[in-house]
Amino acid sequence: MTYDPRQPESSNQADRPSLTPPPFPSALAQPRISHGASIAPAPTSPAAVPVPPRAGRTAPVWIIGVIVLILVGLVGYFLNAIGPAASIIGMLLAIIPLVVVLLAVRLIDRWEPEPRGLLVLAVAWGAVAAVGITLGVDILITLVLGTDDSPMREAFSAVVQAPIVEEFAKGLGVYLIFVTARRAFDGPVDGVVYGALIGAGFAFTENIQYFAISFIEGGAADASATFFVRGILSPFAHVMFTSITGFALGLAARRGYSAGRAVGPWMLGMVGAMALHALWNGSAVFGDFFLLYLTLQVPLFVGFILGVIALRREEARVTRARLGDYAAAGWFTPQEVDMLATGQGRKAALAWARGLRGDRTSTMKQFIADATSLAAARQRAISGRDKNAREDEHALLARTTAARAAMFAP
């Protein structure tokens, strides 16, 4: 018999395990008579949601460096001129009107919020850089003209020098934001927000000095009186002054002006801010402050509020128009446009999202914010004042689509 290596030896057949599984591996096993339902493939990770580029929405580092350097000198000045105890007391009192103003500005900025970093920068510029520039100019004028406590010199300082120097120092911050973060400066509302925050920061530091000196000279009674005048009656004074400069630059932004062409509107806005500032200080120096406060300053403040409301309505109108463009192409429903373009619609949408499984309020907030930014980006693209606006449109459209999908996800 010829040996064939391909054939197993008969003596080893029983020892080799079979490669074919038996039909019933065990007495309890069940036969397989069907393939069953198909199994869906495992879901892949969702695509990353695009983020609009930050270029043109952040201030350069050198501005932050300037603020830090001035802050060091400002802290030294306060500790040396006023002392740490009085400075802390003044700061605690000054925080109260600052919080009130910040909450009010937040209401103005709720429709299309500005980048948080720029908001912080605006407050820091007003509280540190603008105050440092003002103190530096005051010291320089004192060195040139000498110390003069005459009524004429004090009147000149309050009605002429202070409005010019302070509004220039604050207005410079608004202009720097306009130039360096141009893509976050869309129009008058943005200008009012940045100007108001710079004014709020300036008033905060100035109030520290006023409250601390009042406490040193007259104790709690004088500090309380000063707090009543500056912290309760007029916490929005500097806010209104510098908002005029911001409003002028906002109009320049809406018209697509370059940094050079915007110098004219910027200076015109500062002139308006200086005039209003001089009128305010003059009412305290030359007239009956409380009488002029009721007959002049209160109506001006009411006019300021009405102006802000009108600007907000214009923002809502632009949002409706630009999202309507996308609705015509099928990206939004008419009902969604109505929801996104009205404050009442947004409140109803948030209430609806709150009732969804897992409370999807945060997702709805993101959807509203991205859709509003999308409308603003399209407006910049249509007006031709932002060459990169189309890139923002694509990113924000993808974000709104992703947010809507997350809203209706099971």
C-alpha cells in the first residue's frame, strides 16, 4: 500500500478534532433556522461643528499689555494717595453701581451678544487705561500751570478739562476696538455696548477715588452722601457720554468705513460726548444740580433709553430680513424666522425647549445665538464690508443645522 501524506492515518482519525461544529453543541442548544433581523452599523462619531474664525474678533495682545502696565502704576497711585483701607472701602461701594450698569448693558447686548473677551477688554480699558491717561494728563497740566485752587481754575477743570481729557481717553478705547476687532463691530448697538462698558469701567475707578476721599474727609456720612449722588442718581452718566462716541463709530461700521474714514465720525462722536459731559458737570458747578437733574438729565436719560430700544428694533428687523433669505431657500421655516426675530418668540421657544426630554434649553439658546450671528454675517456680506463674511455664513449655517438636529433628536 502506497503512503499518501495527504490522507490521515486511519489509526489517528478518532484522535483528531473535527473542524465542523456539530449541529447541537449541547443538549440545551437551540437550532439556528433564521438569519434574524439585520443589525444596523454602529453610528459614527458626529462631525465636528465648525467654529467661525476668531480673526477680527479679538484685540491684539499689546493692548492687554498696555492695560496691565497702567494697572500697576494705578494701584501704586491709589495706595500712596488714598491708602489701602480707604481704597478698599471705596472699591466695595463702587462695585454696587458697576453691577447695576453691567446688568443694564447686558440687556442691550442680549440680541446679538458681543465676544466676551471684548466686553471684558472694554471694561478694563475704561477702568484702567482711560483713568491712567486722565491722571497722567492732569499731573502734566498741574506741572505746567502749577497748583491753583481758585474757583475759576476748578470750574475750568470740571467743565472744560475733564470732559475733553476723559472723553478722549475713553473714546480712544472704542476706536481701538473698532480698528482691531472690526468683525465684532457691526453697527450702532455694538458701538453703544462697547462705549457703555468703557464708561462703566471709568466710572468704577473714579467712584473708588470719590468714595474713598469722602470717607477720609467726612467719614460714613460724607461717603453716604457721595454714594447717593454718584451711585444712585447718576450711575449711567459716563455710560451715556461714551455711548455717543460708540454710536458714531457704529454708524461708520454699518456703512463699511475703514479705520481712516472712521476718524471723522469718531471725532464727531467725541465732541458730542464732551458736550454732554460738560453740560452735566456745569449743572453741578454753575446751577442747581438737583433742579437741572430733574428737568434736563432725567429727560436725556429717558431719550437714551428710547434710542436704545429703537436700535434694538432695527437689529430685530435686520435679523428677520436676512433669515428670511435663508427661509426662501428652505433652510428655515417661516415659523422659525418669526421665532428668531422677536423677543416674544424667543421666550416661547426657550419655554418649549425646557419641556423637552432632558431640558434642551441650552441647545435652543445656542440655536438662537448662531442663527442671529448668521443673519449678521449675511448682512456684512451683502453690504460688502467684510470680505470673510461668507466663511462665517457657511460655519454658522452648519452650526444652526446641527443645533436643530440636536433639538429634535430622540
